[in-house]
Amino acid sequence: MSRHRGANPIRLWLSWGLIASGLLLLAYSAWTYLFEDIISSESKKSKALEYSVSATVEEPKDAFVDVREAKPSDVIGRMVVPKLGDDFVRLIGEGTKWNPVLNEIGIGHYLGTAMPGEVGNFATAAHRGGFGGTYRNVHRLTEGDKVYVQTNDGWYTYDYRQTKIVKPEQVEVIADVPGGMDGAKIGGRYLTMTSCDPVWVNTERIIVWFELETFTTTSEPEPEAVRWVSAK
């Protein structure tokens, strides 16, 4: 009996040691993942600021591809969402493949849906967790919030309409007349943001709808909320 009692503390310490090692490994993995997420987010923001509506010899920036000629993975514009941060700007790629669009570019445009400003639904997707979590905080968007989309044609300003949680199979949410959106009608010009819900899980989808408010051509002064972009 005394031998068993003497061995128990050793087993106990070994057990606690294994648990502590596991927790440390888990914490390190989580820290590494979050750190990489921050780096990815900053990289996407910096890259978005390097683009312009035209590239010249004097200012050799990358240029957007004309939306009417875009092919999958082409960069067609950028998006500014003030509610998601004073310096939130991300590129928009054609298509929604993880690589390279969602993982590297940031925001993807659903093929076959309307282009910015067109009648119909300019439907987009982005990650909420991992690869910079571009749409991580879209749940915070609410009445009065704006989304600004820039292409070679100019700036499109969209106004918030509604947020909804749906099942993955409810693809009607990105239709020309968004299914489930209050007040949606034929002839409307909408923007849809889609992502997984909850964060880090993909059992459902969060849908955030906007409607076109104004369009500013490249020959006009930019909306005040986005003037910082061209100043960078």
C-alpha cells in the first residue's frame, strides 16, 4: 500500500506536466495564428493602397482591371468601410476562390452577379477568421453605415439596409433581387457582403445588404470619407 501511495504523487506531477505542456502548445499555436492573421491584414491593407485607376511611368502603381474585361482572379477595384476601421481598405478580386482571391487579395466578387453600380446585386465574399479576417466585424455594420467601392469608373457609395443570418444553401441572398431582403425590388442596385458565421465556423452565413446611394466619376471630387486613400 505504501508503494502505491508513494507513486501517486509522481504520476500526478507527470499528468500535470503533460497538461501544462499541452496548454502551452495550444497557446503558442493560437498566438502564432492570431499574429499571422494581423500580419496578413496589414499586408492586404498596404497592397490595396498601392493600386490606382491608372498606372504611369512616373507613378508605376498596379492598376485595376476594367470590370467589363475582368477574368477570374483579376483585381477590379477596392473597398473602403469606415465602420470597420479608419484605415480599412481592401482589394476586390474577380471570383471567390480561396486562392488567390480570398486568401491573398481579400474580397471576392461572385462571378455572374452584377458589377459595381449596375442594376442587380454586386455580391461579395471574404473571410471572417484567418487570412486577415477581412469581413471579421461585418456584424457591427448597421443603419447609417456606408461602403465605398472604387473601380476605374469612379467611386460607388452604398448605404446599409439589413443584416441576416442564413443557411449555406440559401443562395438566393445574392440574386439580382436579394432573397430575404426587406424592400428589395426589380431594378434595384445592391451590394451584398457574405461570410461564414460564427467566426471560425462555417455552419451558417452572415449576409449584409446595402443599396447604391451615389456614384462619383473619376472627374469629380472623391467622397470625403475616402480622400485619405488617394493621399497615401
